[in-house]
Amino acid sequence: MINEAINALEDGIASLQTLLYVDAVQPLLYRLGLMGYDEDTYDALYWVIVGVLQIVVMYVVLRPLEAWFPAESWQDRKATRVDVLYTWIAKLGVFNVTFFFLLQPGFDRLQSLMAIHSVPDIQFDGLWPGVTDGPLVSFLIYLVALDFAGYWYHRWQHRFGVWWALHAVHHSQRQMSLWTDDRNHVLDTMIQAAFFAALSLFIGVEPGQYVVLVAVGNLLQSVQHVNARVRFGRVLERVLVSPSFHRRHHAIGYGHEGTRYGCNFGVLLPWWDMLFKTASWNSAQEPTGIRDQLPPPQGRSRDYGDGWWHQQAAAIARISRRLFPAR
């Protein structure tokens, strides 16, 4: 039944993709003389449709929860507006499309070289023929494998100072909301896209399955950042990362401050935090953000930027100061 529902959804998206491409996108490409990119653009359109569906679900399901059961009340939501822009850019596949055009030929060549030199891919869905190659089972296997990699990727973002300077864009939001997940520096997003696409190719994830994996992961991470009193309960909270579990990661002084502090790095599953002793189950409501945003003497009143361009430029400036302190 689950497979039938997934197949029906995929068929619906594919039909909409074809309709939009034939009636709107292809004529535009023809007018601009860009028909050489028609196949790539058709594939990218799938990401755009899936992204729009995610945003619709977020707004229809999560936004009412924030209005009715807010975890913290704000007099002004202006600080969250820039995160809406981040979400539209990320969910519509702008970074994924850019990554596809720039780096996909390199991955194709790598695959060819691996085949020439008899270097096998790790096909996780072929571990147990008849079982692991089932659509749902293989999906869950890849979800767990990529989440394990995501846990360490997230820890590295906090461990290395230059990388933290980029990732701090995400943590500098002091009004966490359903839009906060996609608040990331462009370079950080591109590095992440390259890392997980390369890993997915290596372990045998099919392109269509990869789109679904990314969409499910993005939607669940939006739930984690929602400003609503959503309780998973003692059991479910140890199966999936809950909003309270992830909020602890964003709490000032507890979850993330550069290379010194760290807890609750799990992306979708808290299992890795439990395994590697980085889990904190304290659900107390704590202020979120970065300590040096606070006024003295608690912090340094550091400005991480209000608008999109300011936040992007400020991160580059932080990296520059780290790399060239004398200047």
C-alpha cells in the first residue's frame, strides 16, 4: 500500500513536470537559444516541483502550529523573514541545479574511471537480494546510512573554526521557526550538496530515490526547527530528532558554540548522539543563538547580519579574520 501511494505521487509529479516543461519551460529555452540544456532543465524541474510541494506542506501544517501553540512568543517576526527567502532558494533546488550543472560531469567521469579500473561501487541495496533491494527497505537503508554521515558532517561543521564561521549563519537566528532549517551560507550549502551527492553515488542511490531522500530529510528538519510546543514523547523522541531535542542544540552555551561545546548533532535520528555520548535530553526552554551576539559582559554584541547579502558577506569576513588575523 505504501509503495502504491509513493508510485502514485511520483506519477503525479512526473505528469506535472511534463506539462510545465512542454507548455512553459521548453518554449522559453527555444526563444533564448538554450535548447542544448533541455534534458538537464527537464530533470531540474522535478526538484522545483518537489520543493514547492514541501513549502506548501510546511505552511499548511507547521505554520498553524506556530500560531496556536508557540514555544516562545515574539512581538515582531521580522527576523524570520530572511529565512523565508533562504527556504525558497533552497527548496526550489537552486543549489542542487547549480551543483548538477557544474559538478555532475566530474562525477560521471569518476564513475567511468572506477569502472575502467575495476573499482566497485558499494551497492547497499544488493546486500541481501530479495530483501534489501525492495523499494521501502532500500530507502530506509540509505536513509540511515546518509544520516550517519550527516551526524559526522554536522559535528565537523562545529569542530573546525573556518567551517564554523560558515555554519554560524544558521545558528545566528535567535527566533527559530519552521523556516530556519534552510538558513545556511551558500558555500556551506554547496559543500553539503557535493558531499552527500558523491556519497549517494558511491553507495548506489538511484537519482529518483535521492530526490525523495532529500525531500523527506528537508521536511523533517523543518519540523525540528518549528516554534511550537510539539512533544514526541519519551519513546518517539529516541527514534526521531524532535523539536525540543534539536532546540537544545541551538541553545546558547549548550549545543554548538564553535569548537568548544557540542550536543545533539543528529540530523534525523538521535541514535548517533546516544551512541557517541553527545545526547542531551534536557527539554528546558533556553534562549537560542550564539553567545557573542549577547551584549557585554555575556557577549560582544557581534552582528551576524540582518539581510541575506549581509549575512553571506559577514561569514566571509569572519573566515578572513581567522585566516589572516594580522590583517
